[in-house]
Amino acid sequence: MSLSHTAAEYMLSDALLPDPGGSRAKGLRLELPSDRLLKFVTVGLPLFLVSLAFAREFSTGSQISCFSPTNFTGKQSAYVDTACWDSLVHYGFDTEGHAVTKSLWALKVFPYSLLVVAVLMYMPYLLWRYAAAPALHSDLLFIIDELDKSYNRSVRLVQHMRKVQQASAEPERFWEEYERARRERYFEFPLLERYLTCKQHAHSLVFIYILRNLLLLFFLAATCLYLVFLHLNIFFQDEFSCSIKTGLLQAEPHIPPLIPCKLVFFSVFQLISLSIGGVYVLLIPVVIYNALQLCQWDKGLLAVYEMLPAFDLLSRKMLTCPVNDLNVILLFLRANISELTSFSRLNAVSALREATANKQDIDTVVDFMTLLGGLETTKPKHQ
């Protein structure tokens, strides 16, 4: 008999979760994988393409080529290129023959506008990092620690039950006390459950998360509209007529009124704008999906932890409207599932309960541990 008792003690001791070797604070992810992907693409893509545009400008030199008159010297031709690049004004005529001007300055500031786009795309991340991440970090640390401790408390409870049952002269009396303790909820861990219930009535995290996605959605849409505006008004005019008859040159008779010019970088800017616009349009559904995740509960995680004694957020229907801080915390718990050591253990116990013929024998992890500890011969069936 002592051998079976020793084996049961070893099995129960192995079921305990080891203390985490290092600090969990450094390993917690405070961004969802989809949010991290959005940040990387929305910020990194314009920066990467702008760097290519600047590299091309530095390597090829002038971004404009003007067709100066043949009697112009080299210095005069260089002056024409510089003056037309500085002005970037197209001189033309409308259908009635009246002179009209059209500024092409948007092409000149286009690379710098993409830098502004990258900064704007980074703003929602900064909002989340400084307004929500500190509170979320403390919530996750506490909840993960309590979930693992609750599992260990259940195992230690069974270890104590074995010792009490072995020392009891009346085994039937012991199981009557056990059933009474179950009915009166002596095994519950109220701190964790009440903390999670309190988070159902808080809305600071969910407000900031929704605001973050709305800001990102607004910036994506605004960038797409800006690129559409450029394409409709400017990005179809790679050639323009420039006038240098200003200032001291206004009275010079040998200078033609208009000089034709061509934008060398035009095709590159078109490709950059189409690339950014196409990717941003594809990312808009991803942002909408992230926001819609808050419209339903992630019940799979809490359902596994229903195996803890008297942890019944789902069975007591305490989960109400999903748009609250608890739902945000559940999303981030799912993203930090590797830090939640007890989840894999309880998930295995939950799968075992589904595969057991008499499912009423395993309601909680305490029931599973009592079977594992060899108490099933005297344990009464739950009605």
C-alpha cells in the first residue's frame, strides 16, 4: 500500500507547475500579432519606398530635363533646369485660348509627404503604448500569475485531501464533508474571478483599442484619397511648359516664352504611389477585422479554466456585452498563451473529460487529481 501512496504523491507533485525561472514582465506581448503586422507594413512600407526614391535622386542627380534652345550655353541650360525645378509651374492654354497655370509642387513634396504618412501611421501605436500598454501589462501579469497559482492551489488541495482521507477513520464521513464543501463553494478562488468580473465593467482599454483602430483606419483612408487626388490631378502630366521670363530675364528677347520640360522621376513616383495605395486598401479590412474582434467573446480560453474549482464565469452567464476591458484582456491572454503554463495542463484535462465515459466523475481539475491520486475507489459519484 505504501508503494501506491508514494506513486500517487509523485504523480501529484509532478502535476504542480514549476515557478517561472525569470520575470514574466519582459516576455509579455502588448500587441496582437495582427496589430504588429499592421504597424510594420503601414510604417515601414512608405519609409522603404521613400528611401529608394531619395537614393535614386542622389544617384541620378537632376530630376528634371528641360529642352533649352540650341543657342544656350551649358551654364544657361543648367540654369533653366534649376529654375524650372524650383518653380514647377505648368503654363498652358484652355479650350478658349486663355493662358492658365497649374502648380506641380505636389510632385516635389511627394517624398516628404510619405514621411508624414509614416509618422501618422505610427501615432496609433504611440497612443496604445503610452495610454493603454502600462495598465494592460499589470493586468496580464496579475491574471496570468493568478491563473497558474489557482491551478497549483487545486493540486495542493488534492494533496491535502489525500492526507486527510488517509488519516480519517471514517472515509464516508470524509466524502460527505467534501461534497458539502463543493456545494458551499469552499474551493473557490474569489480574488481572480471577482477581478475579471470587475474588468467587465471597465472600458478604458477597449476605448483606447477602438480609438487606435479608428485612427489607423482614418489615416489609411486619408492616404488613399491623397494618392487618388495626385493621380487624378498631377500624376498624368510628366511633361510641362516652363517659363523663365521673370525678374531680370523678363525683358530678354532671345529667351523663348515657354520651355518644354520632362520629369525624369515621374514613373518612379507613379509606381510608389500605386504600391502604397494598393497595400493600404488591402489593409483596411484587416483593421476592420481587428475592431470587430471585440464584438464576440473568446470563450475558448475561459471554458478551459472552468476546470478550476468554482471558476464559472461562463456557466453562471456572467459574460455580458463583449465590448469591455475583459474581452481585450482575453485577446491578449490568447496572444501570450506561451506565458500561461497552466493552460496546456487544463486543456489536456478538459480533453480527457470529453473522452471519459462517465463525464460526471470529472468536473474540475480537483476531480481529475483525485482520480490521479488513487481516490476513485471511495469517491462518490456526483449527481
